[in-house]
Amino acid sequence: MKALVVKGGKLSLDPSYAKPAPERDEVIVKVRYAGVCDTDVQLASGYMSFEGIPGHEFVGVVEAGSAAWLGKRVVGEINCACGVCSHCIQGRSNHCTYRTVLGIDGRDGCFAEYIMLPTANLHEIPDDVPDNKAVFAEPLAAAVNVVELTHVPPTYEVAVVGDGKIGLLVAEVISLSGAAVAVVGHHPGRADKLAAIGRAVPMLRPDDAPDGHYDVVVECTGAADGLQHALRYVRPRGTVVLKTTIADPYNVDLAPAVVNEVTVTGNRCGPFAPALRMLSEGRVDPTPLIEEIHAVEDLPDLLARGAPGLKHLIKFE
């Protein structure tokens, strides 16, 4: 099968990479679309000393494995848990001690024609959700996780720092809560992306956002100085939510967090069921974020260039 492989710090397209064979309670999914995430760009640049096939956002059809899933169009959660460690037993399977993570840690990802996943990770896609929306299920679930883990009542003012694809998705989801949302970034023209889906979210440049103002600040910059900016904008005793993972170390003075008694919380993967329901009900439309659709042969150059712009999709058929 065709697969994008990272090895020895180099990217290459392997036209004859070994197709996976299903193991117990796992299935083989033929990938239709894959989405490029900033994490994939970081992995291709040496983050976590990654080697293998990156990619963790996909939509595909089950081709082999469990008879109950054959032929179904699916998306899949990326954390593959053991089911028996203390985290799994206590309902924290995303933090399983022995987990593998699709395209990130210990398991080949979806920048390939086929992937293997446990049946427990699968979610069937509603018939009214097309592939080009379903491929956003994983990052949309991550955006949903912000309001899942952080109290955001409609009386709050929220700043999303970073106007990339995950920042815009987070802003779109939080706006559903009724809270007042502003996006802080360097691309004010991206307000049109949110306006196209009925979200009147103001876009502020970093120097125009008021200091010490926001009840919640969500850091989505993908930059080493993002946390410093977030601490600047949050009010005393407010909350900073970290969505960014980067290869470089953070560049931050934590004194403001201490002096202003700020809560800083990490936020990672999220629940797929509400994300798919939002897509099915039309409450969220991610398609204005699509920058370009590519063939798999374009992947090495695309990742080497950092996948500029918003969401790049890879079409396999």
C-alpha cells in the first residue's frame, strides 16, 4: 500500500509499505480522506523522535476484521487502550498507561491507504455527514473537550489565542454556549471563515486584545510564546486552557500565573459522539476551513512546507 513514512528524520512516500493484518478485536479500515494536523507537521520535523506513518484524522470504510463492522463508514478515536490498567478501569482510557496513539506513538497512522484500529475506537458516521465533514471529527472532538472540561457559562468572555484551524474550531464550539468569544491572531481575514457559517466572532491582533480581561483563554497558537500571551489576556483567577503541543520548549514567565492565581489546565482529545452529532445536526460546519485537497503523493512536500494556511485534506480515492 502507499504510505507516507518518517524515518531517520526524513519523509518519503513508500508505494509498497506492508498492509496491516487485523488482530483480535481490531479491524482494517480503507482510508478515504485524511486531515493534516499541526501535530503531524511537528512529528515530521522530529517531535517525539517519531518514526513510522503519521496522521490521526481520517474517514474510511471497514474492509476486514469484525463482521459487525464490515462495510461501515467510520471515524476513529486515536488512543488505543489496554482496558486493564488503573486509568482504564477508572474511566481514563485516553490516559492508559500502555496506550498506543494512532500516528503519534507506537501505532502507524492514517497517511496510508489502510490503517488498523480496535473496534472499541470506531464510530459509525451518520449518513447525512459527508466525508469532507466527517474527517473533522477528531479535531472537532478536541474542540468540544474544551467545554467538556472547563466551565464556560454564557456570561463569560473567552479569548481563543491562535487563528489556525483548531483555534477557529474551538471558537465555533464555544460560541454555541452563548459566551462572548474573540479570536486573537495575525490573520484578521479569517473572520470570514467564521462569518460563512453564521458565527460573528471578532478577530483581534495580539496588541489589540485587552490585558487581564478574559474569564477563559484557550491557547491554540502552536508557538512557544503562546502561553505567555494567554497569561497576559486572562483575568485574575481566570483559566488558561492549553491546546498546543510543540517540539520546542515553552518560553514563558509563570510569575503572572502565581500573582493572579490563574488556573492553567491541559486539554487534549475529546468525545466523538457529540462531535458527530454536531456535524449531523448542522450546528458546526468545518468545511470553510478546508484550504486544499491533495493526492497522497503531495504529502512529503506539503509536510516539509509546514502545511501553510488552514486545513489540508488528503484524498485516497
